Amino acid sequence: MAELTRLFGEPRNEFGKGASRRLRRDFRVPGVVYGNHLDPMHVHVDILELQAILRNEGVNAVLELQVEGQDHLVMIKHVDQNVLTLDVDHVDFLNVKRGEKVEVEVPVTFEGDPAPGALVTQEADVVLVLADVLDIPEEIVVNIEGKEIGEQITAGDLKMPSNCSLAAEEDTLLINIVEPEEEELPEPGEEDGEETAEAEAKEPEATEAAESDES
């Protein structure tokens, strides 16, 4: 594995919505570090550095978090994003150890083309695996070349990368090969006929309303 990215954090001593808003105004993200018998440690980190890590290494990124001169090997476990700006509002770091295995959700993608006339539907975008903390796969690729209508790919069908094992239920459905639905088009003149009939039905109502107003 390549050299780990280093992120610098500072202790967080003020809490509550007001304190969090002040941090975000200063381009800092509040967060917490926990796991491996570590007492929860509240920190804040630079938002631009954190978002660069997420963009380049993904949500399962493992990095060195330095707080007050002490290094902590951590994995990004969860992020809360602002629904409007998409900026990170809060981050959870899981304290880990080298050689430890962790359960993580890994993206599932597919390659190839199914049989002619078949449609691919992806039922799950991620799969839960148990992986070495320093060797988490970026994604698991499934080959669907020539798959026929009615065939399915479940978690148990995946070929696991090295240092990685399946943690999800084997029958978890990931990909379905189905028959495309035919779009029902109206018969020629059918739509016009329905509109004409609807207009004729409304005509007597309009006439009755006008006569009522006149009286």
C-alpha cells in the first residue's frame, strides 16, 4: 500500500450547534475518533483537506490523523453532508490497527454487455466485506458479458479480492438481468377520441352553469 495520507486535527472543546457553525465558518469540520478501546476524542479538521481525501480515496480512506503531536491510524467511517452545499458537516473516524480486519461497504460495478434484448438492473451498489484495513478494495467488478434474461448475480457469486472475504449474506441480490418493459403507445386516434369525448362530457355541465348564472 502507498504511503498513508496525513491529516492534521485539533482538539474540539466546544460543543453544540453554535460551536459547530463557528467551526464551519472557519472552514473546519467537527468530528469524533473512536474504536479499539479509545475514549471518544472530539476533533476538528480542515474541510478542504478532508474533502480532497474523500474525492481521491473514497469514504473508506485510511489515513494518519495527527492530534497534538500524536498519530492515530484511522479509517473514515461516516460523513454527514449538507444537503444544499454538499460540504461535509461532520466526520466519524474509526481508530484501527495495522493488520486488523474491518467490515466495510465496497462499491460493486459491472463490465461487459448482456445478451441481445436483455436489460441490466443493479439492485445494490455496494456489498459488505471483511478486509484488511490497509488493503481495502476500491471496488469489485462483475462481468455480465452474455448474461441471459432471468440470470442473477448475488453476493455469493462474487470473486473476492485477496485479503478480503464476504461479510454480506450470500443470497444478497446485486444484479438482475431482465426483459425490457414495452412502452404502451395509444392507438392512432385513440388519444384524440378520448379528449373529444371528455370535452363533450363537459359541454352540458358548462351550459348548465351558464344558465344557472343567468337565472
